Amino acid sequence: MSGNLTLDDLVMPVRVLRLLAADFGHLPAPTVGISPIYPDRLELSLHSGLPGFEAWREALGIAPEDVNYRVQCDGRTVVLRSTAAFAGVELELIGYGDVADPVTVEAGAA
């Protein structure tokens, strides 16, 4: 990260976002993250269940085995996360959903 980055330095993830909007505008709208901390990364987060994540995963050609599965410490929220190279940037896809049967998390585990 550099404190001297400009908006021009974030052009690659912005261009990729534009491509995704043109090619996949029919998919569920994600929360979008572009940051000067990671200027070559575009983050797409889906907070309204896992079907949206799955639609994006399939559209982007991310293999199911490349998805990391986690349950947050409250035991009620599942988090799916994957990264893939897409049009010259690191694309991070994250999905949040409800756990069907909440997991009991013991103190000290996380």
C-alpha cells in the first residue's frame, strides 16, 4: 500500500466492475469493495443468502472445490469465500448465509 495512490491507481478493479456489470447485470447485486489498501483487488460480497453467491460463482467459473467454508463464531452464519483472477485483478467473492442448524461454538474456539 502506498499513501500516494490516486483514483487512477484503482482503474483496474473499476474496469473489471464495469465488465461484470455489462456481462452479469442479471445477477444479484453485491456489495462492492475497492480499496487503495489492495489496489488490484475487487471484492464482491453477498449478504442475503447463499444462492446469490452460487450464481456469481458459477458465472465466474469458480470451481466448488476452490470455495472456503467457514461458520462465524456465533454459529449461525456460514461464510463462503473464494478468490480468482479475473481480467487482471484478484476478484474476491464472499457470501453470507444462515446455518440451517446452528453450530454450538465452545469458548476459546474461533
